[in-house]
Amino acid sequence: MAQQSKDTARVAAGLKAAIHNPNVSEEAKEHAMARLKEMGKDVEQEIEPQEEDTEASTAQESSRVLAGYKATLSNPHTSEEAKKHAQEVLEAAGIHERHDDATDEEHETRVLAGYKAALHNPRVSDAAKQHAREYLKEHGVELE
């Protein structure tokens, strides 16, 4: 089997990503920095901008994690044990409300709004848009 040459720009990008990834061990980050130096890349210059955004990215990551716990509470496929854990984590973060108080009518309105939004989203596939049209038609929503 012939060995393919690696795109050095992609390798460098992967190493930089590893350096900035909070889930990568310090040993692996040091190895990535050494590889970048071998490739002639300025490692310090690559790290500095990330350090400035650490607080903002940590807050954003924390917000996403909490949003995941909120979603767990309303997911019908989640066990009661998982929902209890999610509620505990949210309460520890100072979030005490549950949004289970939406009526069936409000829920249906939100579902229909989501399908309408899908029709205007350029990232939604044609097949998904067709499904949205069919769902909306079945529920009496007329489209232009």
C-alpha cells in the first residue's frame, strides 16, 4: 500500500487544535507544541490569543453544558434517575425553574414554528424541508 503524504497545513491545524482542547492531557499538548516547533511554527504566537478568550470560552462551554441538562429534563427518553441528576446540577448552578408548564397548545405552536423555520434555513436539506412541508400541511398550516 502506497504511503500518502500528509498536508502539513492540516497537520499543523490539528496540533493547534489539540493545544487548545481542554480535554487533551498536558503531556499531549506538550508533544503537539514540540511537533509544531519542529515544523517551524511559532507556538507561543498560536497560544496567546486563546489565553485571552479563556474566560469567555469557559462561560460559553458552561452555558452549553447547562443547556444540555435542561434538555435532559424534558426528554421523554431520559430515565428518572438522569432527570433527577440534571435537576440537582441545575439547582447547584442556581437554576431552579423547570419549563414543564407549557401547555400542549404552546408545545404544538413551537413545533410548527420550528418546521416553518426549517423551510427558510439554508442548512436544512431538501428532504427535511419536504418533510416539514408535509407536516405543516397535515396540521392545517397553509404555506405561501
